Amino acid sequence: MPIRTLCDIVSGLEQQPVKQDFLRYKSKGEWRNISTADFVSTVRALSLGLEALGIKSGERVALLSENRPEWAAFDQALLSLGAVVVPLYPSLLTEQIRFILDHSGCRALILSNEYQLSKVLPALGSLHGLSRLVLLDPPPEMPTQALAWTALLSEGEAVHRSDPSRFDSLKARVSPTDLASILYTSGTTADPKGVMLTHGNLAANINSTLEAIPITGESVALSFLPLSHAFERMVHFACLSVGASIAYAESIDAVGQNLQEIQPTLVAAVPRLLEKMHGKVADALRSASPLRRGIFHLALAVGRRKTRAKLSTGRVPIWIRLLSIEAERLVHGPLRQKTFGRRIQLVISGAAPLSREVNEFFQAIGIQVLEGYGLTEASPVVSVNTPRRLRIGTVGPPLPGVEVRLTEDQEILVKGANVMKGYFRDEAATQATVRNGWLYTGDIGRLEDGFLAITDRKKEILKTSGGKMIAPQPLENLLKGDPSVSQAVLLGDNRKFVSALLVPDFGWLASYARRERIPFSQPSDLIKEPRIVDHYRRLIESKMAGLPSYETVKKFRLLPSELTLEEGELTPTMKVKRRIIETKYADLIASMYNE
């Protein structure tokens, strides 16, 4: 049943049969279960406890925590109270946290542990509106304004015993036009802006997503992307709405192990994860015997033919079906088990472009990757491929109820109930971004038979000194499609030609060096080795073949390490901060243009 507000999620769970393994988390090496009944009672107690603490409807409360059941419980508790949730990425640093808490005017902050507290404490002196801290894992010594979340739980349970109807009355006061959440954008080019999303915005997107994607009460999801990101939170809301089971990964490093333990049917992923999985398969293949490599390539070819036939005509030739039986037994089945587990049905990819080569690889081995597109300002999903309407190389058709059109310069405009209320405390930016109900996304794309394809980010288009306009993302994806390339950053804005910084796949690099008998102590030593440099030169030449001269990469440099979130080179959703890269590697970049 469609929901009107996010409060309807908890109300719906109250009406469903009790599910014992609704939420799962790992503690002391064992997976533990939380039932729907326990989750609902926890949300109710927290909501009443927060009200007793003095949190009122419309007040902002921040959430700073890794993914865990308490994140979901506090999110739903605050929304049921009519408060406004301000999610914070757990990777943020003190000054970033300070900016968001100050700009949003948060009354309270819910945070996970002593590590997150250590980042917040230096900022407290300047945050005069922040009156309370709530800790999920309280340390032995806490600030005077802090309390353990279990205290809120006990307070709320006491309120419920004395007034059993209080929680329902709180939920009933919330309307679709009420502000539900302020999500601060990643800020690749400037200070982050606070995107205001109402209950109606998010409810509309949940309803449309569930209409397009078959998430049901039987689904089992593994949650590992930050819940502070709009994409993961939307998938999370959709799962909660239908009573699907959600398991919370221990950490991003433990995702591989947790996939094998949980065997999910559904995963929300970013392209970087899929690229790394694809790279690991390529690494393993290089050390396999010629016979095993031959079988693998034959099975992959069969899988590709099967996928193309299904997508083009819906009919698979009988000889492909027969070959697929052996391909499934020898290669496809074992590969699915090693990557996402034997039960995987859907992988939803978002937050950044996915290369065609990686997508085709997973489709060929029987993992249905549904690439979509969205942005926080659209709550966030705009379009997505579905099991019935899938076209590789696109981000699918617009969701039901979402209109998409293109301007003369191919900028994507979006209209619908999912479009944000505006930017918090920034009317000028709101008016510049939403005009006559249309959201100007800043993304460039094209529409083909109802399918949307993203070609680049308007603000990231490179303009050479000769006046040529170049979209970097397609070329970067072209380079990343090779197993020897982990990351690629194109450059050339206001310069006479296009250049590139490449991060090698260091596993591939080590294998290649051993095969070619190139001595090294660690893979990063190899980036100046002439034979290695020559490999990448030839690779670029082959990938750029057939492109206009002004689009081709003329020079490149290899970087000695991965671009990371910790070094400030990537956003929390793994997008490259192009300006940061240009500043950090200014001398290396200059060397390409001064030769």
C-alpha cells in the first residue's frame, strides 16, 4: 500500500505478522536478530523519550553513526515525532561536522561511539544551539550534556505505559508537507548545501521505487553504503516499507565476508565496488591454467550472447540455452557465489556512472545489475533500469510519476512530487536550481526510446584552450574498463590538450611484472618502469582509437596510490574531487604540459 508520510512505515510494520529476522547485526562474531515487533517498540520508546527530552516537531536533530539497527530506529523515531533528521557521514572531519551542525541549527546530536565523539568535542564550544548529545556506545566518561541512548529508551517506555496512545497521536500530526530531513550534499566544488526533503517528497520516491523494483517482504538486503547517503537511505526505506530483512555489514572491509554469511537477494552498490570485484576476477584469471582461462572466456561469451538476445528480442536461441547449462555449472554459478552469494537477485547501482564493460560482465554471469540515476535534490531516484525494462549503457526509464526533459544544451530537468522543497537557508540557490517546478540537475544526458543516458556533469565539462568541449566521464569509464586501470582522472580545462592521471590496478601490476620478470619490492615502485609505462601508453592509444583528435589523451602520468576518501580526493560516494586532484598533483600535471 502506498505511504503518505514516513510515519506510515512504522504503522505498516505494526500491522504485519511478526518477522523474527527483520534486522540483523553482528556482535562478538555472531549474527543476531531483531524482530519487527522489537523494532517497532524501540522506535516508539525512542520517539517518546526524545519528546520527553524536549525535542519538538520541526527541530533539527543530527545522526552521526555507522550503519547499524540503532541508526534506523532513531531515524524512524525522529520522523514519527515530526523532527527533522540531519544525517552526517561517519567519515566527516571536525570542521565539516561543525559546519553542518551550525548551518542546520541542530538541537541534538545522536552519535555512535567514542571515536565520533572525539571529532565532535572540539566543535562544541562554538555550537551554542546544540544542547544534548546521545551516545549509542557511551564511553566511561561523557560530557555533561551527553546521555546514553538506553536512558531515552527507558524514559520512553515509561511514557508509553502511562499514555499508550501518545505515540500514535504524534505520528498522526505529521503531514506530507512537513520537512522530514535535511541532507547535506557532498560538496565536490564548494561548501555543501542542505537539501530539504519533505515527508511527501520521500514517500513519493519510495512508492515509485517499489513500483519499479521488485523489493518484497521476502527480500534480504545487505546494507553497507552509508545510510547518510540519499541512495542507501532510499533503498533502506523501501525495504522497511515492505518488511524486507536488512543485515548491516560490520564495515566496508568486511563486506566480502558478510555477503557470504548473509547470502542476500538484494544489494545497493556503487560502481567502485563492482569495478573492484571485476578486477579481482581478472586477477585470479591471470594465474589460472590456459584450459581454465579458455573455459572462462567461452562461458563469458555464452553469457554475453544470452544477455544480448534476452534484451534485444526476449528470445534466446536453443543452442545458447544448451551451452548456458554447462556455462552455469562451470563458471557462472561459482562466480556468483564468490561475488555476491548464491541467492543474489538484484544489484542496484547508483551514485556514479557504471562502465558498460563491468555491467556486461555481471549480466553475463547471471547477476542482474540495475543501474539508476538520481540526486539528493530528487529524493533521490530519478530513473532506474528494471528487470522488465533494462538497457545497458543507460540509467533506465524515469520512475512512475517523474517527468524528465532536456534543455537545448542537453541538461537534464526533473519534475515530480519527489523534487526537493529547496536548499536550507539558501533561497538564491533554490531559485537558481528549481524553476517553474523543474529541477535543473546540472547533468548532461540524452533520451533514447524512453531510456535516459547520462553523458557528463555540466560543471565538469572540460573546455580546452582551443575552445573544444569534452565530457570527461565517458572517457574515464573507457579507460577504467581495462583491468589494468583502477582509477582515471581526465584533465584539460583551459589547456591545449587532454591529459590523464591513471591509478594502476596494483594487483594487476604485480602479476604483470612477475610475468615479464620486472624486479620490484612493492607494486608502486613500478610506475616509472619503461615497460609498464609503455603498456599504459599502448592501452590509451587503443582505447582512444577512432575518437576525434581533440578528445584523445595526449599525455598521462601514473599515480603511486589509490585516490581515497581519507585523503580528501573522493567524496563519501566515491566521486572524484577534480579540483582537489588538480591542486594536490599540480606539479605532476604541469610536467605534462611543460614537456
